[in-house]
Amino acid sequence: MPAGRQPLTDPSNIVLYEAEYLRLKAVLAMTQKDLRADLVLLIDRSGQQIAFEGPARDVDMTALASLAAGNIAATDGLARLVGEPEFSILYHQGKHRSIHISDVAKRFSLVVVFDENVSLGMVRLKVKRATACLEEVFRGFMRKTETVDFTAKAPPGATPSIYFTDEEIDRLFSFLKPGG
Amino acid sequence: MTFINYVAREINCKIVYYGPGLGGKTTNLQYLYDVTSADNKGKLISLATETERTLFFDFLPLDLGQIRGLRARFHLYTVPGQVFYDASRKLILRGVDGVIFVADSQEERLDANLESVSNLERNLKEHGFELAKIPYVLQLNKRDLPNAMTVEQLKKLLLVKGEPVFEAVATKGTGVLETLKAVARQVLVELRKSA
């Protein structure tokens, strides 16, 4: 962040650019292909969906990301209650489809949805490999996020800037009509 | 924690509705869901008990439109208001960008409002946030009830930092959009200020 600028309310905002996005997608695609998974989804712990791969496009990704994050948060709470720093893996077994959720860099989570033809052991193996690759990408992009200038000097490809005018913000709500 | 995705050309923000039990947090979300066109909203998820009390959270993703070529997507969450669900409330504040405090205007709920504000302050602190610094608005809900305290009385007791105050009757939608708009504006301005 340039000198003299105020830090963000939460300094850990995430800015995702194309280069990192493509690298993340490549890791997810590799994992999805290796496992023939229905879905491989990367989320952050506040419930934002970052990227996904897989044929299960009918699944509501936004809802899945939010519920998975809630699930992870609740499990973290449970872990602390019993004196564990974390439970790094969550596994929900269904009759036909199962979900495997694992930690990535303490800040993100990898969600894999797979069917009964895939063994849990194989999922664990491939997720472990994917996690190492994803963490490598994240290390690079968190460094970039920390140093990003959000204004006109944003890195190439990062435009438009977020120096919104009041009028622009007001226009956002034009489709909503106050009730009452 | 705002997530700016230049690839998908999106800004994603998280707003949390906080406040005492039965104050109208879920009703705010339900109203927003009802008045928003299908193109601008996702599924409304309610993790509630059989008696429709919020157990963990409600969640509604809203697309507020384009700004500078970026889609502004707001993820709205409510917390469970009941006192004994504090552990869940704390979890939902993770990564929050802005908070709407939904106060119940009824006189007999004053203590519950005060306790909830102080609980919010405490829980935000655990996530490293300060109520004084994050985008925050106060909604005085249930203004239509005969036992509602006056706005002046409530402001005197509940204002934390001179935040915007909105009178609301969430069941009818009065003040609901205005409240959301005020906090969304603060979040976007905050983002701008950070630049």
C-alpha cells in the first residue's frame, strides 16, 4: 500500500487478477479431472466463492459457498471447545454424493463434491496435492493484494479503479424501489 | 473482507444484520427477497428451527448492479438473536464488511437492544474489528407498535458513533431498502477511502 494511505478496515481484503485466477482454475481442473469429481470449488472463509470446476453446474454455487463456510466456522468452534486448534477436514457422506472440505492456507477452503465411484482415500490424496499447489498460488496473490494501489495506478489489467463517485454509488440502487 | 474479482468483474461484500431476538432481522431479508427481481438475487437460505427462529443464519445474495463495470454483489447474513446462540453469532461476523443493527423499538425490549449492541462490540473485537470504525447503521424497527419508544429516546440510548438511523416497519418494507442502501454506501466509500 502506498505510503500515507489509510489501511483498509480489514487489511485482509482480497483482490483477484487474471493470472492468479487462471492458475487457481488450472489446479481445480486438474483435481476435478483426476477424481472425476462433480465439483471442485474454492471458497474463502467468509463464504465468497473464488473459482470452481466440474460438470455439476446446476448446483447453486453461491449458496454452497455460504453454507460450506458456515459449516467450517461451526466446526472450528467445535474444535476449540474440545481443545483442538482446528479440524482441518470435514467429510459428509451421502448415499450417492459426498462432500469433502479441507483447509487451504488457513484462509480458504477446498470443497470437493464426488459420487460413490470415487474412494475417500483417493480424494484425500488428490486434495493434498491440490492444496500444496493452491497455497503456492495464494502466497503470490496475497503479496500482490497487500501492495495493490486501488486507484488509477492499479496494475495493468486491474482497471477499472474503485474510486467510485457518490453518483455512481447511488445509481446502484436504482432498480430497488423503497417500500412502505 | 471485500473480495474484488477483476476476472469475473465483481466486488463481493458481506453485510450482517445484528440485533436482539425477534427484532425483525429475518423479516428485513425476507422483504428484500420479495421485492428483488429474480435476476438480482440468489436463493434465500434460512437455517432455522421448526418454529422459524433463526438457528444459525439466514443468507441472501443480492446483485445491486454495475459500478465502473464491476458487478456489486452483496451477501446479506442475519445472526440468531437469541442470547444463547452467541457462539454462532460470533462465527457469522467473520469477514464482515458492514453491520446493520436492527433494534426492536418496543419499550420492553430496550434491555435486549442494549445487551445486543454490547455483544456486537465484543464479538467484533474478537475478529479484530472495532465497531467505531466499521460501516454501521442503526435501524429502529417496529415503529408501528403502540409501545414503541420515541426515536429520540432510542437514539440517545443506542447510538454508538453518530451512525445513520432509519425508522422501519420491516413487515411492510418501510425503511428496509434505505437501511441497506446506507450501509452499502458506507462499505463502498470505505473501499474508496482505502485507496
